Amino acid sequence: MIKAIAIDDEPPALKVLENFCGKTDFISLEKTFTKPNEATAYLQKNAVDILFLDINMPSVSGIDFFKTMQDKTMVIFTTAYSEYAVEGFNLNAVDYLLKPYTFERFTQAVTKARDFQQYMNETGAALKHLVVKVDYSLVKIDIANIQLIEGLDDYLKIHLANGKPIVVRMTMKAILEKLPEDNFIRVHRSYIVPLNKIEHVRNKNITIAGQEIPIGNSYEEHFFKAFGR
């Protein structure tokens, strides 16, 4: 059972969520809030799996609220304004519901959350796969197949040993948090590499599968400490 709370300054929107959650057998809507500060107080004492979070609230935007959270609670943003969609996905939201949404669309969003939770529970500490969103779908990548990750403005290009590169809308920081920290390291503002794929290092350049990756000055000391372990 997925434990959820909902935050929205409009009570009718919360009634819709209560109704839809009540029709879904794997979602337990524990509490609803019209004031974000009350939700913050609740979260300090209670663990939840997912937030249904309105973006356009008068006291604080849902996006700013989510940025202040310390844990990795899943979030589904809800709003009547489509222009917030890109920023919502940049924060690695499970989904983005544009009001007014149907029960079918709601079901699609919470099913994504359930599938992601199951995946995380199954993998646990021995993470072998990385799940990313590509064109509103979840794609599972074999971590052992990653050769390097390249930053391209608002996107990342995940280069694979077998298969075409995968392009995702995600930050370097966000993807690094999902990867095994004992093997993946950022070596440049635009590159993350797996230590076990490095063929050689020469003149502050790393070679992986014949491709040279520069080592940035600010990452040099940390890289050589990790590489020399």
C-alpha cells in the first residue's frame, strides 16, 4: 500500500483526489492539506511514499516546497497551468497531472508510482538497474552497460556499451544520486564516468571505449583519489 498526502489550496481539488484515491486499492490517502506549512509539520513526524502537490499556491509554489524536502519522497504535481510541466519533470517528478484530469489519467500516474516503488524495493542496496523517464515512459537501463554520461544543457545523454544512447531530461546531480557511488564519479561539469570502464588516464584525459573525456580542474583531486583506491 502506498501512503500519500495531498497539498492544494483549493478544497474542491482535494475532494477529487480523495475520490480517486478511494477508488484505487493500492493508494492510502492519509491526509490532505490546504496550507503547506501544516503539511511540513506532518511530514516531520510521519513518513509517506508520495505527495500529490499543487504547483500554483499563494503562500509557496509546489515546486519550491518540494525543493526544500530532504528525503526522496515521490511526487506527482497537480496544476491547471501547463507551463509548469517542464520544471516539474526537471525535479524528477513521477508524473504531472493537468487539471481537470480524469480518473483514467490519475490511474496512469499512480501506477507509475507503484511500479517505481516496487522496483526500488526489489533492487534495494544491490542496485543493478537505473530507471529513467524518457518521453513520459519509464525505461530501465542496465547499470553495467553504461559507458559514460554526458551533460547537454537541460538533458543528459547516457552512452551505452550495447545499444543507442538514451537522452533524458535530468540533472547531473539527480542521476549521480541514483548510481552506485563506489563506481560512478563526476570528472567534469559535463561528464560522469564509471571507474571500472576507464581504459587509461593521460594528460588529464580519461579514455573509455576509445573516447577521450577531459578531467575538469575542480574535479581532479577527487577523481585521482577515487581512481587510485
